[in-house]
Amino acid sequence: MAEVESISHSGMVAPDSRSVHDWYEDVMGGHWAETVSRNYEGTRGANAHSCGMIADYLFVTFPRERDMPGPQMLKGGEESYRHAWAVSRERFEESLKWLEEHGVEFEGPVNHPEHGPLGQSIYFRDPGGNFFEVCWRRDESREFNPVILASV
């Protein structure tokens, strides 16, 4: 397998795409990228999906119901499929306060094993029931693959 640089994007369920995207803009600081793509017409189908960006992470929402707990269930349990974002240890407390200020219920901080790469995490769900984690990493100073920023 070729070396992987990062996660490119995720597809997530959003029963109400507009409210989910509003949440990503207001709470997570994201922005809209593309509303509907005609590039997928034909044999691949033509999903009416929207795209948003948070930093270099692209998320695609699909307007359909899901058979999973809603945002009120904070623990993952058997349904702990999630997307995780890392912040610096210094910004972790700031992230907690930000979620509190925006009325997002979360579980944590949860302390991870002392000798593992993760320090602490908080867990929460978006309005579509998608499960997320924000963590700081003990190995945050280690450079795995430098990010190259380009201006257009």
C-alpha cells in the first residue's frame, strides 16, 4: 500500500443537511465547499449531497435518516464509529469551553493510558447523530508527514 498522508474526507448522514451544516459552521468553524455536484451523474448515481470544510478536512453530508442514536447519546458503545480531530494540548481546554459556549453536550475529558499516543479526549455528536472526538496527542511534536500549505 502506498503511504497515506491524511484522511481526505468522510461521508456522514444528515437527516437535515442545512441544520447539520449550520452546526459545523457555528460550532466547528467550518464553511460550505460545494452544494450539489453534477460530477457524480451516470453510473455512480447523482446524490444531492453537500460538502463542507473544516481546516483541510472535507465532509460530505447525505440527506437520509440513520438507525443510530441522536445527538443526546454521548457515549459511543457499540455505535462508536467516529471521526476524531486533534488539537494541541494548549488548545484542548479552549475546545471544551467552545463546545460549552455553543451548547454542545459532551463526555469528558477522558484520560487515555499513560504510555499511549493520546492524552485526553472529549466525545460528542452533531445534530445528525454522527459521533466525534477531539483529542490532544502526547506525540504532537512528532512530525509524521509535513503539511505543505499552498496559496492560490
